[in-house]
Amino acid sequence: MREAMKNYGRNIWLWLRGFPRLWTRWNDYRYRRGRPAFSTRFGHPIQYQPGWGPWKFLPVYLFDVGFTVLIAAGAVEPLSTFMQRHRAGWLIDAALDAIERFDADHGANSGKALWGSVESPLWVRVGVPAVWAGLLIWVVA
């Protein structure tokens, strides 16, 4: 039990630490007098699809990936990737079908887990949203 919750906490930490990593590139060196002075590169930089960049991806990372990590207890990945992997039940199927009317195979092409994060076990993926729902009901009531 403790290891599974550590994984959830680790994914939150990786998501928070990932914000500055959105601006990393493979060859992002700063030069001084023609020689590399330092690099802003660390870890695994993101390789953006054409038309995407760090500022355009920031809202997706903040809200979409943040929802997956905090509420769904998934890895640091877009919600549509998480839903594609767990495509079962009418709610997830309906949501993905609605998205895929505008962008074919959106779930399959939406990206992989970032920063070496891994998904939490099933009981954590069920328990964490239940706790968040309980907190929401407690605050609203």
C-alpha cells in the first residue's frame, strides 16, 4: 500500500518538476565567445510535433496532464492517452468518440508518459478520485 501511494506522490512531483522541462531542447546550448557555456538541457527533453511548442503545450500540461496526475492517479501523460489505455465502459468510450470526431485516433496519438512516470495500481486509480469527490462534496455541502 505504501509503495503504491509513493508512486502517486512521485507522479505529482514529476509533473510539478516538469514545468521548466517544457522549454528544454536537445541542442539548447548557450554560447559565450563561440564555446558552449552551459546547457539548459536536463533529463529527457520533449520532442514537440510540428506546430507545437512549450507555450502552446503549457495549458495542456497544466490542465489536461494535471487532471490525469492529480485526479485520475495516472502517469504524467495526457488524459486522452490514459483513457485510450483504459478504454472500457460507456463514459470513456463516449468521451473518446466525441474527441475523435474532430481528430481521428486522438487517443492513440496523444503522447506517452513523460519523465519516466508510471501508472498507479487500480485501487489507487479508484481510491484517489473517490477521495477527491468526497472532498468536493464536503466543500460544497
